Amino acid sequence: MVPFNDFHLHYQSIKPEIDTAIQRVLNSGWFILGPEVEAFEAEFAAHCGTRFAVGVGSGTEALHLSLLACGVRPGDEIITVSHTAVPTVSAISLTGATPVLVDIDPHTFTMDPGALEARITPRTRVVLPVHLYGHPADMDEIVAIARRHELMVLEDVAQAAGAEYRGRKVGTLGDIAAFSFYPTKNLGAFGDGGAVVTQDPSLADKVRKLRNYGQTRRYYHQTKGLSSRLDEMQAAILRAKLPHLDDWNATRREHAALYKRHLAGLEGIALPEEAAWARHVYHLYVIRTQQRERLQAFLSERGIGTLIHYPVPVHLQEAYADLGLQRGALPTTEDCVAQILSLPMYPELTQEQVAFVADQVREFVARYQ
């Protein structure tokens, strides 16, 4: 059996550190916006290479609050991609702004800079690239276009903690960035959580107020906000995990290299690519095949877990029919989502398990291609 994820094994790998962190919070009796959150924010900002990090309730809320901090209001337009987890676009909808969806680069699965400029209008306020699957978007081109039009850039780093673009950490390349700590992420909590990072003290201050009802101090509300706070327990768990993130990402890259060695040259199987300017951290290991459903069933019969990230792009979701985009509107996105399949990828996988999964893919190709 090779499950798609194994959270029990992940916990066991650093159990003493996690247990110590949880006990520390229980002993403190402080559960909301206390010393653990404050310490994690400082440590996470240092790891990212930013001046500020603000812990919030989830990755979706990190995006939502970042957009509000950027001054987004109903009637504004936010440009992003359709090939992403729906929460990217949900956050835009929460502000009352309109998502404007563009196509992706077929090699990186991230925003195609060549598709961006034509979608900018006088109502555009923010460009929101997504560093999908652990691979950075082509940020120099995206930022250059945004700057020409005096737009802000919000990075969605939910799947790419620790990834690099031209030697710089993602999350430091635009004006503000949003992270998710959902349990499956490269840096995951044991529940929901997120963070906003930025170099801008004004943006950090706005997010800090917005996450806590707009308060400047207890019961004094300067602006309208909401409740979106990273709790002390999750912050303590993330503090225990953060020192391991670079090693876990290195292990993911080793697994990806092993997959590549075993799967290279297989007819009908396209492997993930890594741009020359990128350091991919393989939140997901996503292959492409025209026989996706058949391969998924074949692997399932052999005890191998797989998932599809994501089978329906946002512009074809029922919830976003009001955007008016029909099938064929984003051809590269639609072509990719018909073929993608995520193989098991997490640090606790063994080399033997990776080799077994790859061998089963090879067996499928030998039988059916």
C-alpha cells in the first residue's frame, strides 16, 4: 500500500517535538494571539526573507485579507488563473471584486505572462499569480507588466513554501503574499491556518488589524474587520515543524528525481518540468497522460493512492458560471486538466515506495500504450 498521504507517519517522524509544543500551549493557558503566534510570525518572516509575517485563520483568509489590505473593493478586477484550487478565486469573490481568469503556461502550470496584459482594464487592481504544485510562476515578467500598469502583485504561495525563483524565495517577489498551512502543505499545521508576508509595514499593519475585528487595541476598532487568527496551538505546531521545512523540501526533490529516473522516456507520460530559473519544491508530483482515468484505476487496484489537482478549472465550475466563460475559453488550462494525475509525494515516502509506484506506471504503459 502506498497512500497518497500518510499523516500518522508524518506525526510520528517528529512526535516528541510536536508533543512538547502542544503541552507548552496547554500549560500556558493562552490560546489566541499569544507568545506562540508572535514567535512563529518572527521565525516565519525570517525563513521567508521578509520583514513581516501575520498569522491568520487559513490560506483563503490570507488571500482575502491581503486583497483588502491592497485596497480592493467591490467592482474592482483581480487577474488570476483558472487552474488553481477554487479558494484562490473564492478569496476574490469575498471582497466583492470580479475574478478575471487567464490561461497558463503548459510547462509550469502557472500564469502565462503572455496572456496577462490583454486582460488588464481600468478596473484592474491586483495581479494574483499562483505558484502551483510547488513551482514558481514567472514573476519577473508578471511583476514588470503589473508595474507598467501601476498594479499590485499578490502571490498565492499556498503550495510552494520554500520554493525559489532566480535564487529568491517565493513570497518576496510581489507586494504581499499569502500562505496556507492546511495539513497537506509542505509546511502544514494540524488544522487550518495561514499567514500573510510582506516587506511593507503599512500592508502588514492593515492585515494585523483586519484579522482581529479592525482593533488597534482591545475594544477600540479603527476599521471594519473580521475574526481570522492563527491560534496558539497551530502556531506552536508550526514552530516545531518550520526547522524541518528545508530538509523536507530537499527530500521531496529527491523523490521527484527518482520518479524522473524511473519514468523518463515512457511513451504517453509527460513528467513535471522545472524551469531553469526555478527551484521546485514538489508539493505535488503531477504527470500528464491521455489515459488518466485508466491509469488511476490501474494504480488503485495495486494499492497506490492518486488524486487529480484539479479536475474542473474554475471557469467551468457551476459556482462561477456568472463569469461567462465557456468551454474553449482557456484552451491550455482545459487541455491540462483533462490529463493531469498526482502521484504520491511526501517526505516520509521511502525510495522503495517511489520505485514501486514508478514501476507500476511502467507496467501500465507496457500493457496499454
